[in-house]
Amino acid sequence: MGLLRAIFCIIFPPLAVLDRGCGTILLVTLLTLAGWVPGVIAALLLNYEAMQLRRYA
């Protein structure tokens, strides 16, 4: 995961998952509205997982 994407995960989590699909954006947005920390954690985990999948594909 790049530094810019990690910063997006922390500052505005839904922006960091724009390229992951509608369901992911909705999930992270709802978690961010419920509380900022769950949204950040979800965005970081989803981006880290996507990075791992690209690395081993």
C-alpha cells in the first residue's frame, strides 16, 4: 500500500476504497459514519488485502 493511499485511509476512508467497488465503498462509508476509527481500520485492511492479492497474482 502506498503512502498516499494510507493517508487517504486515515483522513477520509471512503476515498481510499473508490477503486474497490460499490459494496466496499458503502461498507466503509457506513463504518465511518458509525465511528471514524472503524472506518479507518476497514479501509486499511481492505487496501492491505488488495495489495497482497496483487503481489501474489
